[in-house]
Amino acid sequence: MAVKDVLKVSRKTFFNPRGWLGYDTLKTSSLGLWVILKDLFTVAEPARQETFEVALKRLNLTEEDLKKSARFYTILTAIFVVLGSISFLFCFYFLFYHQTLSGCMLAIATAAVFFAQAFRYHFWLFQIKHRKLGCTLEEWRRGKPYDRGESKS
């Protein structure tokens, strides 16, 4: 074998900024992130279109089951609101007593997760109370679902 085939010295042996920066890894990570973000902001089509009553029959739920679920969701909503409030107040404790911005940011992030869970369970409770599936955020904010003949204004 020739010496040049054994040593294989090239420009990339001493100068390879693409390899140093991990360009190929960054490119695949960026493409993966783009796919995730695209899926996050694309509205998924529901698997089936059904009314509340049809869903009750399909899942074999009774009015008693709905009352139990509504009570359970009310309790969970209250628990998550209390935990979120406590976490939010801890933000000020970390900020003023310990003077740590990182602790404050962590408390705010934790409070955001608790409040998101509270919203989730309250939204499900809203749908049970109004006996309508597929309510929108605007309907939840107004406190009542739109009637079919009613305009959104």
C-alpha cells in the first residue's frame, strides 16, 4: 500500500469548521424542531363528529357518572388553582427574600403548569355542564356555548 493511502491527510484533517460546529447534527435537530412546531400549530381534524348524547351512549355513561365527573373536575380545578397561586406567591419569596431570579422564574413556570391544568379541568367541566362537545375558547370565556342560530358578535 502507498503511504498516501495510509495517512489520508487532507484539508479536513486540520481545518473542518463544519465538523467543529456539528453542522449536520444542528441541521437534523432544526428540521425535527420545525416538524414539531408545524404539528403544534396545525389544527388536527377530530377522529369522529358526534354530539354529547351520542358520546354518552357510546361510552355507556349515566347522569350519575356525569355528576361524579363534574364534582371530580371541580375539585381538581380548585386544587390546581390553589397550587398555582401558592407557586406564584413563592416567586416573590424567592425574588425578595433569597434574591434569586432563577428561583422566581422556576416558580412562575411551575405556576403556569398548575394554571394550565386548572384550565384543562375547568374546560372539561364546562363541556359537561353545557352538554356540548367541541366548545371553543371563546365560548368558555363567555361562559356559555353559542347557539346554532346565534352570531359570534
